[in-house]
Amino acid sequence: MAEEATTTSQPNKTQTDATDRMVSSLSTLEKSNSTIPLGNGDQKNSSKAKLSSEELTKPLQDQDWRELEERFIAKIEDLKVKEQGITDDYAAWTKVFEAWAMSTIAHEPERAHKRLRTRIEYVRGSENRLEEKREHCEQ
């Protein structure tokens, strides 16, 4: 167990090699003019800006959180207006559908009665023709 403690406290050759590769990659990245996309949300100008190593190491500017919150609230208000428009359209179409459905319900009993009378007349006609054929066959 004492051996395990001593081996884990010292980095092995694989860890050292990985660290060296990482440092080498970072220094190569800093030396080259790296292309890093700016996160400004401008989709029309999607080109990437080239930043120097000095620009990469500068501290970040403070974020104006109040301005961000105001933009968020304004966007939510715009979306509320759009959503209200959609809700109003839905309500109007629901009223149209309800009127259509009610007109169908109001006329359906009358149409069902007419269909029943038509079927009764058809069956009576079929029965009369069948009776005539039966009488003809009996003669």
C-alpha cells in the first residue's frame, strides 16, 4: 500500500506526455492567429474574427445585466402579443366550428327521418316486386 501512495503522488510518464502535448497545443494556438467565432448573435455576418494572443488573454468585459434583462423582457412582451394574436384566431375559428357543428346537429334529425322514409319506400317496393314474382310463379 505504501508503494501505491508514492506512485500516485508522482505523475507517470503518460500523464507528463499528455500535459506536455496540451501545453504545446496551447502555445501553438496562441502563436497562430486563431479563428474564434464571436458570440454576438449576428447571423447575417457569420464570419469568424481573428483574435491575437493579446486579445485572447485580456480579461472579459463586464456584462450589462440590466440591459440584458430589459432586452429579455421586451422580447417576452413581443412574444406575448404574438401568442395573444394566435389565441384570438383560435377562439374565432372555434366559434366558426361550433356554429357549423350546431347547424349539423339541428338538421340531422330531419335528414335522418327522410333517409328512414326513403329506405321504407325502397323496401316496400322490393317486397311488392317479390310478391308479384311469387304470384306469377304460382300461376
